[in-house]
Amino acid sequence: MPVKDIPKFEKQNPSVSVNVLCSGNEGGFVPLYVSKERDRLHHVNLFLIEGPDETRHYVWIKNMSRLVAGRTKHDGQTFVCNHCLHPFYTKDIHDRHVFNCQRHPAQDVKYPDPKKPKESVLVFRKHAAQFRLPFYLVCDFESFLSFLTHIDPNEDVDAMKATNLIDEHNTCGFACHRVSEYSQYQTDPFVYSGPGVMDKFYEHIMQESRTISDKLVDDQDMDPLTDTQQTDYDDTTTCGACGGDFTKSNHKVRHHDHVSGQFLFAACNNCNLTLKMPNRKRKVTEGQRPNKKPKIDKDYTKELFSSGRFSQPKIL
């Protein structure tokens, strides 16, 4: 039976609920299908594997706690969330977690590798975010509310969002202000009110994008350093962006403003490249790539039968 037919099976058997797992792309387990029914008399957890000749097998998971035992140091029975496969020590904590977790699609939780400090230790590394952008736009919309007469007041409220639509906003105007630390490029706010607000807004934003891009593309060479700036540069021993020491592989360089050409501070080469403005040319997208479905690892599933966590496979 294909996974897509399991909801039909649950509908035909109102006392049974089914969950399906498979192996992930990098090992571990991934929830493939999680039943929306949590209070049925009988519940079954299955593991889907692929055999030779693309033959698929469903394997009964005898014990979910043993299946994900490697995710916790607890040496006793645990209560496993079917949506994220996280084990909990007590049922009370598990139930409180499930109430919030079930609001989101089923997912595979991956923990950082403790042997890789950059992945497992939380440290501020986005030093480029500390510096102001040379240009940015501030926009504000005006709208009026219109009552949705076609909405049935007795309609059930969305259980997930706990909201019900009553009014909708209709835009009637906008204001857009280009903000820059360079006074020669600062402009007065552009205000529009009338028909085709969103079309006019898009037209204005694209014009601003072209204007700003033209200014950023024209990189200015660094102005000659004054005696004071040269002395400060020579005496600096740490990067002005990240605060790290200079090394042979990450040497000291002069970081300057590419719009005005003014010298800013001494930075390490890595930070200087990080602070570089990104590509200003807008790339045309051809649509989003389809979501990757979890790939069933055939070799990985062969190692699971010796653990006693699964029953013998049956071809369906």
C-alpha cells in the first residue's frame, strides 16, 4: 500500500492510526507520514525501506523508545514525539510538547556536532551586520478596511491559527523614503495616492533599485591616507571589525568606503572581503526548486534488523 493511501486506510478503519518513518539522507530517521488521529484505540508505527528491484517493505516498529535511544542519555523508557522524534522522560512533558509541535509539519531534528565548535557553540560571527548599509528604503502604506460580506459568521474558526477573517485591508497609498548617510544622495519622500497603488509602488521600487545599483557599482578608489590615518593603521594590531589578531594567512588590509573613497579602519583580509557589497545585479529566477523528499537509504536499513527494534519485513 503506498504511503499516500494511508489516510484512506485510516478512514476505512476508524479505530486504527498509522505513522510511517524512513531513513534520512544522512542516516537517522525521518517522519514520512504522521497521522492526524491521536486518540484512536490502536496505533501502529511503521518503517519504510526499499528492497531489491525497487521493492518496498513496511516494517513494524516494536518500540519507538528503543529506536531513538541514541538521541538521549536517559537509560529508561521514554515518550517519543511522532512529529520530531524527540524523546521525553515523562508523559506530561511529552503531551505539552506535542500540543505545540503538531502545529508544524513533521520534521527531522538534527543536533550540531560537538566536535565542530563553529556549529555547536553559539558565537556572534555576523560582524558585517554591525555596519550600516549605505542606502536603504523606508516604506509606509495607507489602507482602509472593507467588511467581508461573503464570510459566514457561523463558519468554524481555523483551529491552527485560531482566527476568523472579518475585514480585509485595501491599499490606497504609500510613501517611500530613500535613506543614506551621504547627503548628496538623500531624497525627499515619494508619496502616491490613487489607482493602481501596488503597480506604482513596484515601479518606484525598481527605479530606486536601478538608481542605487548604479551608485554602488561605481566603486571609488581609496583616498590617500593622512599622516594621522597612516599612524593609526600602522599601530593597529587587531581587526576593527571582528577584533581578532592579524596573521600571515589573514593579514592586515585597509578597509575603505567604496562610495566616498574614505579610509575607515584596519581590518583583517577575511572581514574586508565579508564587508564587500554583494552582487548588485538582480538575477532572474526561473521558479523555486521542488522540495527534496527524504531519500531512503537501502544500506543503512540493513543494519537495523539486528537491533531487535523491528519485526521481520513484509512485502506490501
